[in-house]
Amino acid sequence: MDVDLVTLRSDFRRRVKTRFDEVDVTLGPAATRELSGSVSVDVEEGLTSDERAER
């Protein structure tokens, strides 16, 4: 069985859209969010991780 992937994908999307329309389901566009910033870490020399955690 030789199936054209583009045709299969198109048919699937068409059927999903038709079914969503039948049951009144609407999907909005995906939200886009952009995060920005920075993180800095100061490490004190000579302390163990437990000692640093206590501070």
C-alpha cells in the first residue's frame, strides 16, 4: 500500500476541521511568550555546600 503522505495529512486535517465545526470547537492561535533576563551566582570560596545553604 503506497500512501502519499501529503494527501494523508491533508485529508486528516480536513476531517478534523469538519468534526470540530460540527461540535462547535474553536481553537485560538497559540500564545507566544518571550522570557528574558539574567541569572548570577556568587560562590564563596572555602565553604561547603551545606554551609552555603545555611546562609
